[in-house]
Amino acid sequence: MNKFFNFHNLLKYVSDHISTFVVLFAFAFTGCNKATTNSQSTSGNSTINDATGKAKMLCNQVSASSYKLTLRVYDADGPISHAYTYMKVGQVPASFDSDGEFMMFYRWKATPGVSLDQSGLSFRLIDQKNKIYISDWMTRLSDSDVRALRSKVGATSNSAFFSKVLILVNLNDVAKSYHAIRMVNYRKGDNASLAAVDLLIPEMYMYPQDFANDNGTTRPSIIQNLHPFQGKNYTDAMMRSTAQQFCDDLTIVR
């Protein structure tokens, strides 16, 4: 009799609280797919100063080979970390929608030539507006992948898709030993390289002359030449305005 009473009470308790269990389960499940994209330690900033007062850029951008790529430091968990970086693909060539191409990302350092890590970097795609992951970790993104994912962000074209998506790239470089990311666009079938774009990984000194000096050692020219202000007669105000535009291009949700 007592066993029946206890079991009956248990059933009643579960029945009375079933909605709570469902809500908690749903919260736990969706929480695993939530992406943290806010910058907590540098929110709203495009530059920071080092201990000596020299300005460092938090974002970088390059436009080449019909691509426009922007990077921003990863600081969602607090201090800036080179474990990851955020990337925005602002422009891709029209041929990328032809069901025959894919892109991969690599990291490299100057030694003083290019020392490329041949292992493609893994990354996840984020719905920037809703801050949720729309893909698992992957090492290549093809035109067919993009078409399959468009509906998840309400896009009907490649350009609309990339405008709504942020890429979290796993740099796995807490020691900051790598200098740049290389995006390579390949052709399916023979894996022929169609285009390659390099850009420095932020944060980095805003003034080219400050960037050229690496703790008393002059950086290789191949790295210096990637600086977005190298060879340009920009004023301080122009550099800061451009640095802000780089960050705006990545952080503004469209």
C-alpha cells in the first residue's frame, strides 16, 4: 500500500511539474548551440593601447581577388585570445555560386619566408543576428554548403548569406606564433587553387613603423607588406577612422 502511495505521489509530482522539465530541457539543449559573439573586454573599440601608449588595431581587412575578408580579435570570454578569431566574408566572386568551388583557411608565419601550416583551420558558422551556430566544425566551405545553409539565416543568395554570417575560426595559437591567415579558393574535382588571399591576424600595431619592430627585431618584409597602412601616407585620424570601418564591417548585423 505504501509502495503504491509513493509511486502515485511520484506520478502526480511529475505530472504537476512536467512543463518545468520540458522548459529546462529545451533551455539546456538550445544553450549548447548558442554562440557568444559579444566583445566583453573591448566592446565598441577598434583600437587599444599597449603599456607604452602605442595603438593596436583590433580588426583587419583586405580586398583582393574578388574577395573581401575582415578579421576581429576574439575576446568573448574576457581578455583577447589567439585561440580563435572572428572572420567576415564580405565579398566572394560570382563563380563561387557555380557548384564547383570551395574555400579553406590556413595559418602561416614568416621565417622569414612563408611557413604554412598545411592543416586547414577548422571553423563554425554563426547566425550573427540570432547568435547561434548554424554549422558544426568544418575545414572547408563549398558553394553547395552555402546553398544548403541559406535558409537558416533567411538568405536567397551567396552575398546575402555571407552578410548575415560570422565565422569563428579556431586559430589554436595562444602563443601568438602565427602572423597571418590565408584563404584559398579551390576548384572541386582537381583541387586546383583558383585564388589565395592573405591578411594579418589582429591585434597588431596601427602604425606600420611600430608594427615593423618586433621586440627589437625587424619583421620580415613579407609580413610588413601585409599591413593595411603600409606605404600609405595616412594621418593618425585616417588610420583610426579606417580601423573603425574595418570593425564596423564585421560587427554590424545586416
